[in-house]
Amino acid sequence: MSEIPDGRLGPRDGDFRSGFVAIVGRPNVGKSTLLNQVLDHKVTIVSDKAQTTRHQIRGVLTTDEAQIVFVDTPGISKPRTALGDRLNETADAALADVDVVCFVIDARSGFGRGDRFLAERLDPAKTVVVVNKIDGLDRERVLAQLAAVAELDCSAYFPVSAWTGKGVPALVDHLAARLPAGPLWYPSDVVTDVPQAFLVAELVREQLLHLLREELPHSVATRVVEWEWPRVKVEILVERDSQKGIVIGKGGTVLKEVGSRVRRQLPDGVFLELVVNVDKNWQQDRSAIERLGY
């Protein structure tokens, strides 16, 4: 996505704080859900599939006292494709230029090998551990997870439920207090720097993630190929001819359902056209990955 802005939008008094906070973690720990909860606004898609987030997504929270620019990142895991390598690179890049790192861990699956692999990349002094998905867990289970991650010797630990919002306000207050004194980086009414066309393509991919079988979502990419608002054409790319039929569905049922679900999230009057094409083995093709903006 876009680079960190280099222009400052006017001074604030010495008590105003601003800065950048990266949200990192393994796939499916709830990073995007946490960002949407913090902002009370959907700026990034969510699903229970790995590789749901494929870009750095910025969300901006502005209060009277601070502006926090959150950077949601792809889940870091052992890569199996060229795309997996690129997503890890994208997540690593987000760590270099931020003031604080939120390291999100799934309280239900526990602190495991994948978490330790990621933790080795982090600076404990600027890392806040967020133990997510505590909803439905008893107090003893939550305390056990907090004890397990204490070995990281990070600066702070917060149990939260990104789904319900429990514990999130205290986390946000802590993050704001840790930022340096500074100006606005974005206008106070901006919630994200994600272009609208990008968001529409991501909404299409989100619904495909919800509807398709487990093995197919990784092979799907989406992009807007025509934008004459309110007319939008989104191309859905798959890697094999057999996958094209699955995405379309018998009699076009899957594609129709995707279109219907996305339109419900867009303003009235938007005409959304979906087309499906094959780009063979694009996940292993560096040029295709570049072309698709990853």
C-alpha cells in the first residue's frame, strides 16, 4: 500500500501524541478484527482463512489527545510459495518504521512454535503482547495464556476480545500514552488511506473466502479493472481452469451470491460486475505478484 506520509498536517500542543503502531501475528489470530474494532469501522476484510490480509492496511484513530496510525499486516508464517515470501516481507517491512508493535496471539490455540518464530523478529522493548479471543474462556485459562507469553519479557500484556471489544479501550489508551509528542499525520476525519477501488476488490475476495472450499482461497486474487463510479468491474483470478468453474458455481450461483453480499456493503445504486479469469500458477510467479500489487 502507500508509503508512510512525509508531510505533517499542522502542529499540536506539546501534550498531543502521534505515531505508528504495527499489528503483527500469525495468520488467523484476529489482527484485522482488532483493527476494525479499534476504529469502529471496517477498513480491512476478515475471514478464518490464512492469507486473508495480503497488504499493509492503515487505519487511523484520532482523538483530542492523540493520533494512532495502525498498520495491519499479513500473518507471518513459514512460506510455501513466492506469494508467501512476499507477504512475510510486507509484514517485516512494517516493523521497521513504527513506534510500537502489537503482537497478537490467539488465546484459544495458545502460545506455540509459530508465535515463537515471529517473536524472534521483534524488539521486546517496543512490543505490546495482545492475547486475543478471550471471549468464552474462563479466567484461569486466560491467566494461563498470559503466564505462557510472559517469557517474552515484552513491555506490556493485554487480554482482549477483538470480536466483542472487551479490553480494547485499555489497550488503545496504553498505545496512545506510549507515542511521542507529535503532529497530525492524517486529517482528523480520515479513518484509512485505503483507496475505495482497493476496498471493493477486497470485499469481493472476502466473500469468496467465506464461500469457497478450504484449498481454493489461496489461489484467488481480485482487482478492479474498470472504475467509472458507480459502475465497477472486478476481475477474479484463479490458477487453474478447474478452479474457474468452482468460483462461478453451477449456473453462476457462487458468483451471484458473492455479488449480492458485496453490494449490500456498498452504497445504493452501485453496479458491480464480476468476471473470472485464469492466471496459471500466479502465486509462484514474481512478475504476477508484482502486477497484482502484492
